[in-house]
Amino acid sequence: MEYNLADLFESITDTVPGREALVYVDHPGTGAERRLSYAELDGAANRLAHHLQDSGVGAGEHVGLHLYNGVEYVQTLLACLKIRAVPVNVNYRYVADELAYLYRDADLAALVFDAEFTERVVEALPRAGTPRHLIRAGTAPEGAREPRRAPVSFAAAEASGSPLRDFGPRSGDDLFVIYTGGTTGMPKGVMWRSEDLFFSGMGGGAPTGEPVSRPEELAERAAAGGEGLVFFPTPPLMHGTSTLTLFIAFNYAQKAVIHRKFVPEEVLRTIARERVTAVSLVGDAMLRPLIDALRGPLAGTDLTSLLAVSSSGAMLSQTVRDQFAELAPHTVLLNNFGSSESGFNGTATPDAGGTQGFRITVNDGTAVLDPATRRPVAPGEPGRIALRGHVPLGYYNDPEHSAETFFEADGARWVLLGDMATVDDDGVVTVLGRGSQCINTGGEKVYPEEVEEVLKAHPDIYDALVTGVPHRHWGTGVAAVVQPRAGAEPLSAEAVRAHCRTRLAGYKVPRTVVVTRAIQRSPSGKADYRWAREVALADAGADA
């Protein structure tokens, strides 16, 4: 047995077959839900795996998962791993042009998609080159065009496959691809070895303790431990943070809960009903609506089971953390730092945030490097965060970006992230922000995250993004796109600037302030800086 994700899941299934593994809640208000034990989920994945095999999908070939959260997503994910096919996440917000690019770039042999996306799939497929096999979950909308290659219904695909677990041997080298990006460029597929992802993205089977020292130890721990932990990844499974949380739940032999879509009121009801102990989400964009619901229609919701709320992919601002702490003082809030390219790097210190950046306590494999020399920077000097050891192999189909991001040094594999940071004498890292989003205004560097933190502390600002726009004098000016809080007094640009001047140096204060009805983010809450720049440039008051 190796550190293979399918092998490890099967070892847990054989240890606790009757234990509840997955609870799925459908559209809010319908009351529809599905509950599967480990044995039931394993059998369902076996049936779909056999169907994929019988349809010609072989080891190493890529299968696209163009799906909302659901049993079908989890089932397809496990089915791919069982036959050594490579699961590829597809962002369901993509339009046809973006889908055609991803389908083609990923060399998909098969595509599993939700019926709701039929029209976009039909439009994208002729330009994708592949896939050769289609599976559709659900019934296509009335009047929707059909793909030239007729899709198999998910129900028929599952029914046609054998429930037996008679697959060949697997390897820790089996691949898992996570497509990431799209807010600053076209998406890139991060290629993970199964073993590396298990240790770097899933904590080696013990995110809060000692990683396992051999694959069999995972099941041994499951046999010795009990149940009672309930994990609730609230972002879409198409984003790495949710999929990794799902596998962490399985590695612990515990229960995972998923919703088809993120609806704050339903999330809170599920936390109370299922006695959820750990929720994962992405930044203020997902926690703030939960706070609003707790202050409004869901006031008094029983959160006593909730031990921890963790954010990955976007840091929680101090303002939002304080607001949630008032409502759930017993719940620990964790600002986890990581990425699709690095897995988990560290957790923010209690004093993280504010105008000095986010301070994180990192693991032993994390360092801050000079991007030119790829050597450690001196304490206090800016550099880029890097991780060595269990890191990805590179970007699929992209040798140029792979060479820029992944390298070998001193006998170890490294990944160089886009996040700028400093490190102090005690080894604590302060994250400054994404280097690609850094604004150079008159020679001074401004990191958007720092200004956004200050903006969101304004009592009448609900959300904010900061970007750079051309400026006739300074070259680039700081621009803020802000979403006012519901019911607040109208926001004036000067009032926003006056608020910022009390906390930021003058060159960091936004010269352009655009008030918008709603900030655009990804389904998981990640910032869409391309959108913010377009909005700022289009504003009539922009000093371009």
C-alpha cells in the first residue's frame, strides 16, 4: 500500500464501513438530502469507475468535473482516483470561451457535467478538441441544444458499472490536477502527486498532530478513534480548499457535509442540525453573510457544536473576525495561508491583520526567498513565499510558467508563490500581498490587501477591492471599488479617503473611489481584480 488517495479512502472504508461519510443537502427549502455511509459511497464510486473504464478512460487520462457540489462530484472524484484517471476541476462560472480553453488545455478524455450547464458545454465542445465521452447529471433544461456526441445520463452510467472493487494496483505517483487562476490570467492546472497532496494539502492524515509514518497507520488511527467530528466545506468543491477539506474529513474517518450552493441561512441551519464542528470558507465574502444572518433572521442559531471556522484562499479582516467573535465567542477563527500550488503553509498569528500585513506562523518547509537569486532574504527584507518538499510537479501543459514557479535547489523541490512577504528574526512571516497585484504609485509600493483591510473597517462599507489605474502624474494611482452596507448613508469619495488617512500613509489612500452595488468575486469568495480594474477605469471620475 502506498500514499495513494484511493487506497487510503478504501482503507478507511474497510475499517468503518457503516459510519456516515457524506451528507448532501440539495436546493434550499426543498428538504432533499442524501446520506451515504463509507461503504455506500465506496460502492457508488466503484460503479462509476467501472463505467469510465468500460468507456475507454484509462490510467493517466483526464476527466473534467464540471459540476455543482453534490454526491455526483464526490463520487466522480473517487471513481477517477480508483482507476488512476486524473480528476480535473472545472470552474462552473466560466463562459463558453473559458471552458473551451480549459477543456482543450487539460486534454480531457471525458467530461462529467451538470445538466444546468448544457448550453455552455454545447457551445464550448466544438473548440475543445476533446473529450470523447460525456456524462450528464440531471435533466437538461427544456429547449437546450444537445451535444453532437450524446451524453450518457449519470444515473445510467452508475447503473451500468460493477460495484466490485477489482481495480489494479495504484501508486503514490498517481496525479491529481487542480486548475487555478482566472482572475489575473487563464487558468493553469497544478499537477500534484497523490503522496505530495496527502502530506502538503491534507496534513498527512493529522493536520493538528503528527502525520502518519506509513499508509496503513491511517486506518489504524480510525479504528482506535471514535466519531463525532463533522466537517463542512462551504465553498464549491471545484476549488481546492473544499476538496482538501473533504479528504481531511475522510482521512479522519469522520463525516463531511456539503451543500449544492452557498446560502448563508441554510448553512447556519445545517450547522445546528448536523452538529457541525468545523467549517471551512474563503474570507470575508463568505463569513460576513453568515454574520448578517446571525444578526437577523437566524439570530439565536445553536452554534455550540462549532469548534472552528477556517478561512483559506483569502484572509479574514480584523473587523469581520471581531464581529463573528461577538456572536460565537467559543469558536476558534483560523486564518490559514496556502494555495493550489503549495497546499497548507501556515496559520495567521492572533495579531495578524491591520496595516502591517498578516503575520503567519509557518511550517518548517516554508521560507521567504529573493525571486531573482532564489535564496533566503535577510530579516525584514521583502521577498516571495516559497515552500520545499511535498510540492507539485508543475503546471500541466505549461513549461514556461512551470519554470518560473517550480525549481530544485539543495536537493529539494521548491515552489515559488506570488505572495510577497518579510520574515523576522523569530521566523514569523508577514504576508504583504500578491506581487502581481502590487501597485507602484510614484515609486512607492502599495499592496491592495492592506488598503482593503482599512476600507472594510469603515462602518458603512460592506466589501471592497483595491486596484491600480493609470495616473497622469504618479504613473499608477490607487483605486478602490466599494460596496456600501445595506441601509447605510450614501458614501462619498472624500469621506472614504478621510477614513483611510487616519490609518494609512498618504500615498496609499485611494485617489479614485467607485461605489458599486455589489463586489464581484468568484463562487468561493476570491477577489476578482480584473473586474475591479475594469470598473475603476470605467468610472467617469478616474484620473486616468
